[in-house]
Amino acid sequence: MPPSDAMQDSLRSHLARLRVLRPGLHMHADDVVDAQDFTACGELDAGLRIVVLLEGMVDVSYGPRRVALTSGEAVPGRARPTGSRAAVTPRALMVSVAQPERFERRARRGAYARRVSVGLGAEWLEQLASASTPGMGAVEAFRRQHLAMHHWQPSTRITALAEQITHAPDMSAPLLHLYLESRALELVSEALASLAQHAPGPAAAPRPAPAPADSAMRLLPQEHRRMQALHAYLQREEAMDVSLNDLARQAGTNPTTLQRHFRAVYGTTVFDFVRETRLQRARRALEHDGLTVGQAALLAGYNSAANFATAYRRRFGMPPKLARARL
């Protein structure tokens, strides 16, 4: 269907708030209530995307990965009363886009969001890495994992900076540009530092080394198709209880090769992808189907509701009972 006038106005307003601060560094800030339901699509270049949600909700997809980010006390689909500043818990997310990928944003009529998004291009990140900046090892490992995601709780300082970005003062264009760039860079600094802080130290259990950025290109065509078929199958209900050995047998290979090929294509292990898929399924069920926390735990493959709650909080930054409370 052709876009309506209201949708065109929303898209024009959205594009008007997009600012290129320097080559490889762009920023977008919003403090809006969506006028109607629509889905906007586009293509993302390789790099990192950082989102600081101050209040409200965002519903976006990076390729096959959908993210519904919600501040602590916001109510989906309900606009914030004019002038109010009820206590909320800001959320922050960083996404690695290791290769060009499709992006979607879903708007819901009446839904409110106050947020800042910063995009870092691959060339900008490579220049940063070449300066031997401390902590860049963790950043480099992260950004080579396609569609890897890192959630963290933004500091009071970064929350204040994001507020300043969304409500920038009235000043001349050159001064406004410097004002926004300085705050965007400080926001980026905390995001990258948070990633480095969460990286495993010398005493932590070793993680598999990230696959090289071009490793997926070295797979044979039939191997690549096999991983695509496995990726689609793992998102289905019947894949919930299938073991890695069974998956490898179905794919005509062994578990080690299966893990290596899957990680080369999707930047994560089969186990981590299954865990993410189950947690996302449980979250949707809590938010939309009215399941209890215990029922959601079983849906996610956890026999213990307490273990599920721990995994859920670690993944989404809040306990599952809050997700159910938003019904």
C-alpha cells in the first residue's frame, strides 16, 4: 500500500533528526509519540549501532534478530503525559553489524519513545583500533560477530548527556554540531568501555575465538545453505529439545564442524543462538500471552523458575515478572 500522508510526515521528521557528525559517526535523537502504525525498512552498513532508550519503547529488527527494548516503567502503546517525568530505568544496547544487513523499525500508534542512537562505521572503528586504544581488543572481537548484542545499564552521566542531546539548546549550526558531537563521543566512550568491562579477564573461562570476518565466505555453497537451513530450523518449536549430536547427524556432519560452520556464518554458537531464541520466545509469551513466570521458564527450557529469572534479568536487564506486569 502507498504510504499515507501521516506516515510520510513521520518518515520526513525522522530523517530530519539524523545528523552526520563526522565521516563514520552519525546520530539520531527522538522524543516523539508515533502517530500511526507502520514499519520502516532500510539497509545498514557494517559497524556498531548504539541505542540509549531514556523512556518508552523501541521495536526494531537487525536482520533476523528482533529487539523490543523497553524502559523500566514505560507502558507500550501509551503516550507519556505532557510534561511528566515519572521515574523510569533507561536501557542501553550495542549491536554489531559485521556485514551489510536489513533493518526494520516498527511503530505503534500512540507509543512513546525518547532515545538516542549512534552509528559507528567500520572505517571509523578501524581508525580507533589503529591508535592502540586500551580495551579495543574486546571491541574488535565483538564487532566481528555479526548481530552480536550487548546490553548494559547506562550511567547517570550518560543518561544526562542523552537528555541533553534529545533537547539540545537553540544555538548556531556550527556550535550545535560541536555540542552534539562532544556528547555523542562521550556516549560512545562509555559504551565501548562497558563492553571491555564485561569481557572475560585472565581468570575467566576462555571463550571460543571469534570467527574472522570473511570466514563465512570460505564455506562451500552447500555448507552455507546447510547452516541457513539449520538457522531456520532452530527457530521452530520442534527444535527445542533436539541435542547437538542429533542436529549434526541431521546436517550430515559432526558436532565440532557444525559449531564451527554455524559460528562462521552467524557469529555465535548453536547453543547461544538456541538460548537467545528460547528467551525471546518466553519474553513474547510473558508480554502478549499472559503466561506465568513458571510457564515461561518451561517454554524457555528451564526446569527452575529461579534460574530462568536469573538468565532473563541478565539478558533483558529486568526480572520476568516486570514483563508480565506490563500486560
